Amino acid sequence: MSFIIFFFLNFYSVFIFFRTSFVGFFHFLILLSTHNWLVKPLLVDFDNNWTEEDVDEIQKEFIKMRPVLPVMVICTSVDRSGCRWTREEPQPLILKRIIALAKASAALIEQHINNSLPLNLKGLFTTNVSTFCNVTIHIRRRHMVRQKVIHGKLINGPLPVIDYDPIRDYIKRLRQCFSSVALFFYNKYVGDVIGVVWKPAALIPRDASISSCLHRLKGPDNKLIVNTKAILDDFTILGHGIVYNVSEHCVTKDEKNTTS
């Protein structure tokens, strides 16, 4: 919502006011991919009441508090700190991936507009997780309950189970157990693959201590390193009957730069 309000308050004076959702979406991608989230907040003045002094004060406070602020800061009239909607998400790893995807999508749309090149809009909202994920967990398709829609009245035949979604519960369990070392990505509508990305900070060897031994084993120089092999085995064990394969991938340098 804050992004939409920002367009109405700022882009109207710069561009011809967009009349279609497609053009609005294009400008949204441009804003998302070009705004420097690290060094400045996104300022959204709902009531258009901020003075230059207000803006200067917000920016100074942002610089002062930057080390403890979330990666995406959206300051509004009711929340000058800019943390209300972004305190928990997105994480730095996810934001960098979002920015990379927004930039690539905006470039495709611009080529479509300028050169009349064909554009598959559905392709902008789908991605091959194996291109940027370190691990892929392959799901048995018979457990993808969202693809099984029942039409008509159920007079005879099997009765549906309310709130039955084994994949959702499996992913919830993965995040509960391994959120300290990995991020999990899944398209619940069409996906049969769960993508896993190791958190860069988790891969750094640590000194041995009780608090840092979870999911780790003893490595070189008596440092604790992430026990990825054991974690992959746990993925399979937790997904017994649901998962049929867990595979690792080597992410290229260019792909790694968009996710780290």
C-alpha cells in the first residue's frame, strides 16, 4: 500500500499519470530496483504535510539509527521510524533477490514497450529455483492438494479433509528447525519444488560453544562449521512420504551475487 501511495504522491508530477495497472506495475518495478535502500528511506507523506525540516529530521534520524533498522525502511506520516511494515521481513538475502528480479523484469517490460517484443507476463512471476538455490527438495505431486479442486456436490465419493495440506505443514516444520541456517522458498499454487538457500552468516566458521553447536560439526582449526550433509538427511527424514529427492546445486558467481 505504501508503494501505491508513493506513486500517487510523487510520480504524478513527473510522468503522465498512468491509466493502466500495467504501467503502474512497471513504475513499481523501477522504484523497487532503483531506490537505494541501504543509504536512504522511502518517504511516503500520506497527508502531504511534511516540511523540508521534517524530511531533514527523518533522514538524520535514519542515518543515526541505520545499524539497527531493517534493510527496507518506509517512513510514513504515522510511522516516521519506517519499521512498521518491514521490521521482520524482508531479510537482506531476500531483498537483494527481489531487487534483482525487479530489475530484470523492468528491463523486459521496457524492451516490450520500446521494441514491440513479445512478453510473457506469467514468466515474470515464475522462476526456476535451481538457478539461485543451493538445495532443492522435490515433492511428490500427489501431495499438492491445491491442485485437486472438487466441483459439484459430494453425494458419493471421497469426502474432503478440511485444512489438510502436508506440504504447508512440512515447510512450517523446516522453518521451525532450520531458520538459523537456511531460507526456504515455495510457490504453493504451482510448485512441486522447495528451494533452500544457505544463509551466508551461518556458513562462517564459529568458535566452539554451547550456543553455536546446533546443526554444526567440528571443522579445521577446531572451528564449528555447518553440517550440511546431516541437514539434507534431516530434510528427507522430516518429509518422509512427501519428499522423493533432495539435491544440492552449485550456484554460479553471478547468481550468488543476487542472493547474498
